[in-house]
Amino acid sequence: MIKSSVSNCPVPTEQQPLNEYEELKSSWLFSDCTLNWRDYITKIAWIWGLSCVLAAPVAAASFTPHKYTLQFILSGAAGGSIGVVLILLRLYLGWSYVRDRLASPIIFYEESGWYDGQTWTKPLEVLNRDRLIVTYEIKPIIKRLQITFAGLAVSFVVGTIVWHLV
């Protein structure tokens, strides 16, 4: 029986890139990125809506809703977008971290604490497996997040143009 080089891995189980990927993929917030586009956009819209509820009192204090309705709506929408940007940034950083750990041929890990860091060079079979996961699973997620950021940027530009026209 030939032992797989994965079984000889000195990296603690919770720090192995594949296990970090599986944990991230199954967590409640990060799993939203793996949904189909419709469900993904619905989740983002819910986050934006909840953020708008929090931003509305600030917008109302700045622009009286019955007197400056459009300014109130635009500033509330922009304020609500802050929550979406923060969530998207967290998602992007989490997926990028796991992508980098999977794609790297050398893994840094800690045996028992921050003071005893070690490195492990992945065998070729592990490196190839991890890079396939990056290519076919993680890159589409990161691309989706980048598209979402671009959509937010476009909405900010449109909102700014509308603001200046009013």
C-alpha cells in the first residue's frame, strides 16, 4: 500500500489549505458567494436594505424627507451601500486568503503558537489538486465579487450624476 503524501503532512488539520477552503465554503456568510446569481444578488439586496434602514435616520437628519425627497433617497442609498461594501470586502479578503494558501507551493503554519512557525512544501500531487480548486472553484467566486464591486461603483457614479442634476 502506497501512502499518500497528504497523510505525511505536518500541517495541523485546521491550518491545511484544503480544510480552510472547506470550512470557508460551508460558513454562513461565505457560502452565499457560491449561490446562483439570482440568490446571490437577493442576499446582497437584503444586506443593502438592512443597511439602508440603519442609514435612513442619518439621511433624514441631513435632508428632510418630505422637503428633499430625492436627496434623502440618494444619501440613504449611499449610506446603505457602506454595509454592502464592508461585507463584500470581508468576503473578498477571506476568499483571497484561501486562494493564496491553496495556490502557494509552500505553506506557513504554526505548530502550537505564533512563536514556532514552520513551513511545508506541498508535494506535486497536492499542489496540482489545490490549484485545480483555485481555478475552478475560487476564481469564479472572486470574479463574482469583483463584478459586484464594479456594479456598486457604477451605482455610485450614477447616484453622483443624479445628485448634481438635482
